[in-house]
Amino acid sequence: MDRVFQALADQTRRDMVERLIGGPASVSQLAEPLAMSLPAVMQHLRVLEACGLVRTEKVGRVRTCRVEPTVLRMAEDWLGRQRTTWEHHLDRLGDFLTEPQPKPEPGSRP
Amino acid sequence: MDRVFQALADQTRRDMVERLIGGPASVSQLAEPLAMSLPAVMQHLRVLEACGLVRTEKVGRVRTCRVEPTVLRMAEDWLGRQRTTWEHHLDRLGDFLTEPQPKPEPGSRP
DNA sequence: CTGATAGTTAAGCAACTACTTGACTGTCCC
DNA sequence: GGGACAGTCAAGTAGTTGCTTAACTATCAG
């Protein structure tokens, strides 16, 4: 999980993911719009591969990269879980604020 | 955006967020379950605050921290957008594979 | 074989991260 | 006032990240 968010914490890598969401690409196609050397792109690619966001396969001399949406989903799920939990808490707070004052138990304040 | 994912790329900080999702807490309450010094917790807290995931307010000598769900939502949205785009592409690929071969235009292959 | 293409490896470097310890500043309560 | 409590500042350090350049290895086309 650390690795996934770490991978997404970089604009370049998010750009690469967005590119790959649109379909598979070779390393050079991936590098083409990026203002950096090929080795730099390779390093980003390795980060994306290490956390499972991207799978790559080399055939002949070209390595083809494609996105692996399951891991993307995992991150989304974690965030979604936090949000829904928070919304639940809001609901319960709302209930508490709108429900009529419960009768104080007899003897609760002598 | 970089900052948000960067902030979430750390287990300690995710733990802090999960703790705060359950309700506001003071710095020491936040630090209590964590196996590290208070200054370390403060630094994590500053990261969370810098990216807007958490807001804090000091009253008297205690600083109260609470989660800011809008930023959490932003990250979730980015991920959701990627996923839905990918699903769209899958759909269109499915259409392409299942639709009948289009008639070749007259003269397209002499 | 030769040259161009596609990718890979390795070394080096500046900047950043996640801590630590130690000293310090306020605030609260008696 | 004086001690305890809650938090803060500063400096130092080991390890990581994001890049670079230079040299190298395969693969393909003619």
C-alpha cells in the first residue's frame, strides 16, 4: 500500500498511468512526452511495476507496458472506506443532534 | 496532488488519518499508539496538514486535529476517473470484438 | 556484416525523508 | 510561585528519491 501511494505521489508517474489507461505502450512511446532521459523513465517504470500498478512484457526489442487496474482499485477502496466511515460518523452525529433529548434516568442527578 | 499521495504513502500517516476519521484527537492522543517520539509525530502531522488532509487548531495548550474529507475525496476521484476511463476502454474493445465485421469500402483494397 | 533502433546498466549527485535527542516555551492547577 | 503537562524548535544522521551522463547489449532491416 505504501508503495502504491508512493508511486502515485509523482506527477510523472501519474502521467504515465494516465497514458497507459488509454492503452498499452512501449517504453519509448511512454517516454516521448516526458522531458527527461530514457533511464529516468525506466526508473519510474520500475517503481510502477514494483507496486503492481503496471505490468510489462518484452518481446523482441520492445517492452510493452500495460496498466493493472486491480491495484489502482485497492487504493481507491482504502480511500472510499475512509470516506464512508467518516460519513457514517456524520450520520450518527446528526442523529444525536436531531433526536429528542433522552429522559434523564431517575436518580441520575440527585 | 503529489502531496496528498505522498502523505498517504506512509503507514504511520495512514494510521493517523484512520484514527482521525473516527473523530478529532489531540497530538498526544494521536501519538499514543505510535512507537515514536512526539516530535516525529509532529512532523507527520505537519505533512498531513500541508496537503490539507488534516486541519488542526490549538486552544490552550492542546492542539486538536481533525480530518478534512474534501482532499481525501480528491484523491479518490482521481483514482475513480482512471478506473472508469479504463472500463470505458474495455467496453469499446468489447464492442469492437463483438460487432460484425464492417463491410470494406468499395475500392479499399484494389 | 553494418548501422539504426530500443532498451539496459552503472555510477554519481543534490535534494528530501523519517527519524533521533536535547533544550525550550507556554498553559494549567495547587 | 512552582511543578507537571502538552507541545515545539533545532540540529544531526542514515537512508531514499529523482535525476543525470556514459557506456553497453540486444534486435531488426538492408
